[in-house]
Amino acid sequence: MLIAAIGAAAGAAGLAAWAVRGKSSQLLAPAVWRGPRDAAGFALTFDDGPSESTPRLLNILARHNARATFFVCGANVRRLPSVAREIVAAGHEIACHGDVHPYYHFRGAAFLRRDIGGGMDAIQTATGITPRWFRPPYGIRWFGMRPVLRELHLELAMWTVIGRDWKLPASEIAAAIRPELRPGAIVCLHDGRILTANPNIDNTLDATRQILEVAPPAFTLSRLFVSPWE
Ligand SMILES: [Zn+2]
């Protein structure tokens, strides 16, 4: 109903689609999509892990002294709790990407609460950490998300640039990201492929190597932003 009203008011369905999926949309829940331009580096973020391939990524990050924020799926954390703990032990930030990576549009608030809360529970059980950040699966925000995030004290983070690393070759991923590597940028890549076990993330690993060879320092999201809850 509301989305129809938004669409009608704009005279176009385009605005409604932007409200749900646009990286800078604040309509359905407040979100960050870039950090301060005077930051000392950029934020590197990885979604859809942990996967069996995540330890290889951790080695690459360690070699470049880079830190990242990992938006993990609860179901993947339950499959690989020790990899979730490895992420934390290596000095990276762990964040919530929901539980089973569903589409959130046309779902009720109870569905959102169950998926986001399920992801939080899995992370807390495996690592003892209560994440600060949330990124919705497919970047989709929906009605009812705002009160759930408020209840769980979660901040919503989108991205400045997304690598489309689930389908592009490494050279194209790196070429798309490099021009966006300004201070405060938030880069989104993937160390898993939704809930697939043993995913092939070679393109992501190669692209990460290429990016870190030329990039300014890579930080966690929390290095870029001071928490409003502190
Ligand atoms: Zn995802």
C-alpha cells in the first residue's frame, strides 16, 4: 500500500525500487553508504561468509596488513563456527548479514526479526560478539526493518562500490573498484556465495590481491564511523 503510494506520488515505479534497493536510500531505514572523506583509508567489507575459502582471504589480508568487516550469514556461521572465530582472532570485524539470505521484500516485520535475530544469535554463539553493523541480503530494505534494527542496536551499512565478484573475472572487479578507492569509500566483495558450501571465490581472492597492491590502507567499518550508541 505504502509502496504504491510512493510510486504514485513520484509518478514512477523507479523511486519505489530505489527506496528498496538504492545504495543511498534512507527511506525504509537509515543507512551509511560511505564514510567521511577525510578518513585515513577505505573500508573493505565481505558478505556471505564464512566459507571454506575465507581462511585463504584472511592470509591475503594479513599479508597486506589490511583489516575488513565481514557480513556473515548465520547459517554459514553455524556450518563453520571456527572460521567465524578465525575472522575475529585475525583482528577483523564481524557483522550481521541475516541468517539464511532470503529476499526481504513483501515479508512482514516478524520475518525480518526472525532472520536478522537468527543471524545475531549465530554470531553471538560462535564468537561471543554482538555485532554493530547489519547489511541486508541483496541490499534490500523493507518496511518494518527500522524498528528491528533499533531493537537490536544495529546500524545499516550499504556500500560505495560493489564488485559483482559473484560473476565478473578478477581483472574486471579490480578495474571497477580502483577508481572508487577514495578515503571513506566502502567496498563490498563476497567471501562466500550465499549459503553454498565450498564456493569457488578465486575471482574475489585475485581481485582483493590486485586492489590491496595499489590501495590506501583498508580498515573495518567501525574505524570509519563513531558509534551513536557510545
Ligand atoms: Zn549477500
